Amino acid sequence: MNKDVELTIISPMYNEQGVIENSVKNLAEAIDSLGVSWELLLVNDGSTDGTLAIIESLAKDNDRIKVISYTRNRGRGYALRSGFNASCGRYVITTESDLTWGKDIIRELYDELIQSESDVVIASPYAPNGRLENVPFRRALLSTLGNRILRLTVPVNITMLSGMTRGYRGDFIRSLPLEEDRKEIHLEIVSKAVMLGARFSEVPAILRWEPPKKDAPVRKSKFKAKKLIISHLLFSFHESPILLFGGLGGLLLVVGCLMGLNLAWDFLIQKEIIGNRIVQIILTSFLILSGMSMFIFCFIAYQIKQLKAEIFKLACRQQAGRAGH
């Protein structure tokens, strides 16, 4: 590893030939303005157009730009993992090459990493003074609601869990065992970093989508809403079992108890015969027992999650020990 590199920027890409040349040049200028030693890792995630030829040409003109490429499209997670493994920087920043987060985001993330001494710094449009601009309504709504739900699952005060634009302490992110190949890697990083007691910080950011220009090449969206929603919900339930088992169990228990109180009132106070209300009695018993079972499942799931976290921390300590020898 080159110990002289202060900052590594990792930017994954797939079929971006229409915009990638100007994007990379602007990104390189933004990094160079920091006045520190840097490298820019462009990860070509199996593009089928002319993206690879363009970034290889850019790398020939600037020895601080390096290309990582493979033939099959493997997903953002695989691209980021490839970049992490190849990075040399004391600090690592991941972001889109088109600077939709603005030209200053690199400096803001880098400064926050140094000043806060955090392991992970996240750019967030949901932090105070951050915002979304020109983002399509459906995309913005899904992101806003999704991150509100995800915030309930992690015990750290961060408002954006699903974004790629982040800064990391280099040694930390390179030592983190990651497995996800798709966009779920962003959630995986947060989850595993929380297990290890990592320090988190946020910087407010403006995520701005430029309106399409006349005669500009059309970029095909790679956003798969249904798949992403399902995977993020599964992550939420896994990270915080009470969201599923506790919420559903509580609802069943409350409804069952209300029905039970109604039966008790009619029998004890109104002196009614309730033996002919067999359906209500069975349903009341079912709801109460189901609610109690859900709470038991919630407790077991929470214990399994805690055990998994301890095993993960132990494995990381053993891996660090072997690396030290």
C-alpha cells in the first residue's frame, strides 16, 4: 500500500459514455483543489458501451486516476468492494462522478473526517440545512420515507442510511468484511460499523439533479424501486425485530384484550350469557395468544441479533490479530 496517499475517491459507473468524460474531469478538479495527495479509482462495473475506453484514456493523461474494470455487471456493492480493496488512502470517499452532491461535497466530507475523527461520515440531504432539488417526486418520496423507517433500526443519530456519498477512515473501511454486491452494501456497512462501535458523523448536503439539457444524451435510470423497497424492509426487520414482531404483536394483543374486556363486561357487569358467543371467545383467545407469541419471537430474534453481533466482533478481532502478525 502506498502510505503517501492522503485521500482515495472511489466512483463506480455503468454505461455512462455520454457524460463520463466531463464528469470525471470535474470530479478530478474538485479533488485537486484540496491540495492533498490523492487517487481517483474509477470502477467500471461491466459497462457494455464506450465507458471503459473513455476512462482508460483519462487515466493515461493523469497518473492519479486509476481504472478498475471487469466484464460482467456485478452491482454497486461489488464495485465499491473492489474499490475499497484497491484503495491506498488514509481517508476514502465514495461518490457519484457527476457531482450531483455539488463540487464542495468532497471537501466537506474530508474536513469532517479530520475534525470529527469519525470512522464514517455521511452526506445527508435530510440533515439540517440539507435538501433535495429537482429530484423526481416518486424517487424523492421513496427515499424520504425509506430513510425515516431505516432511522428507527440503528442506534446512531444519522438521517441518511441508503446513500453512497460518504467518507471513511481508510483503515476502518478496508478492515470491514463486506459481502453485498448490490445497493444493500450501504446498509451492510452501517450495520456492521454499528456492531463494532464505530463513530458516525453527518454533513448536510444538497442533492441536486440537473434538468435534462436539449440534445443531451439520455441516461437510462437504473433505479429498481420494488426490489430496493423489499430489501430495505427486510433489513429494517432484521436490524430491529420489534418493528415487525413487536408492532404486529402489540396490535394483536391490544385488539384481543379489548375484545376480552368486552366479554368480561358483558358477563360480569351486564350479567349476560356469553356461552353462545363462541366465535368471539375463540377469536379473542387467538388474538391474545398470537400477540404474546409475537412478543416471544421478538425477544428471541433480538437475542439472536445480539449473539450475531458478538460473533461478528469476535471474528473481526481474530482477523485483526492475524493481520497484525
